[in-house]
Amino acid sequence: MRIRLGIAYDGTDFKGWAAQPRLRTVQGTLEAALATLFRRERVLPRLTVAGRTDAGVHALGQVAHLDVPAGALSAVTRPRRGEASSGVADDPAAVLLRRLTGILGSADADVVITHAATAPAGFDARFSAVWRRYEYRIADGATLRDPLTRNRTVWYPRTLDVDAMDRAATRLLGLHDFAAFCKPREEATTIRTLQAYGWSRGEGGVLVATLQADAFCHSMVRALVGACVAVGEGKLTDDDPERLLAAAERTSAFKVMPAKGLVLTEVGYPGDHELEARAAQTRARRELHVSGIPDLVE
């Protein structure tokens, strides 16, 4: 059976999503919890994720799936003593969610499974996705700094021109080669469709960027943010990022912003009847570019 998971995490103390030897990662933490739950069934479930976030990046709307034998799932989700009369739902995915939450620790865990459900036919957390959405937060010189948000907001010493930043961001929309804003990876394409990018001042005057694309290259979001910050500070004009984009090569004209201001807020999928076709289409594009369809979304 395939189970779809919604996942949220504070990335501060994680070395990114992807499992790495001797390092604490989101995938490693979750798969360790799954291994504990399924140990008697001799099953080691592996997670397929919508996008592997970098060290320090947070998520509210991460999506992953796991495949487990139906018998093993039934064994680990069968009612325990006292549960049958307590109104606990019989849905295996709901029980799995509760069991995993207990293993992870529900009081102050920095990674939380927000929901679990049996995945519809054809669903693939990575290949079925049609867009990923991010938010980036900056407290500039005009903002009252809130120490309670220090792990998810970048403090910037100068006052930034949010209108100029928004104009620059709008000019980057569409299908382009984003090589100027991507960390190069061998044989990987840097062609993406940036569907939305805008800046505004949110609560307390915090600058908030919202970005959405079919997928993002490695470091692409933080580079796009850095280019607009350079515009807001007056180091670049509001049409310079568009010129850099047209050059289609890595540049040192701006700084890539820190990871802690970045949050993966949502991953979008088509209707259930389109999931399988979307996954097949994405896989075909990836094979065309060797490793071109990204398994990284910052």
C-alpha cells in the first residue's frame, strides 16, 4: 500500500532533508521512526519526497509517500488494548499517523507528520507534483525585530525598497533558463517555469517573498531572493536581475541568502484522475535530461 504523508519541520537543527551517514536529517529521523514501528515485521519503509530541502530550510507543506506491504501495515496499526472502545478510527493511515507521532514525540518535536492518508492510484509525491511554493522572510532596517521568529526570519541591517524588489521579481516570471540563479549540477537542466514571484510587507513590516514554480534548482529560491535584495538595497537596478537571467550563467552580482528565512509552504498536485499521467510525463522529461527534472526544491 502507498501512504501519503504531510510533513512540517523546523529545519534549524537538521542537515537538510536527505539521509546522510552520521548526520541528523529529516528523512533520516522519519525513516528511523518508521523502522522502529515496523521492526517486528522486518520492513524498512523508505520515503519518496516532493523535494529535498537544504540544511536550515523549513517546511510547513512538505509531502512524501512510502510503500509498505498491506500485511505489515495491518499488523502495526491493529487496535491495541483499550483502543477499540475509545473511538479510535480504524483507518490504517490514521493509526499510522498516531503511532509515528508517539515515536517522534508530540510535545516539542521539530518534525511533525501533519496528516496521513492512503494515496490515490497513480500518486507519486515527487513526480506527480505540478508546483512547489516557498515563502522567504526578511526583517530589514524598517522592521521591529522579533526574537521569537529568529529561526525563520533573516535580519537585514538596511532598509529595503520593497516596490523595486517586487518589480524586479515580476520580470523573472515565465519559462527560462535559470542558470544564473542555480548552483550547477552535472548533466542537470536549469530550465524552469517560475509561475509566481512577488514581494510585500507583512505583519510587523516583515518583507515576505512568495515564489512558485514547477520545480526549483539547487539554491534557486535563495539566489532569486538575493538578487531582489540587491535591488532593494540599490546595488542593482530593478531590471538587472532580468539581464542576468538572459545571460544564463552563474554570477557573483548578488549574494545567495541564508537558508533560515526559507519555508516550503505547499506542494500542488493535479486531480486524482491526472496523477498517473503527470508522473509519467515528469519521468519522461527527467529521462530526456538525464537528471534534469529536479529532486531538489531548495
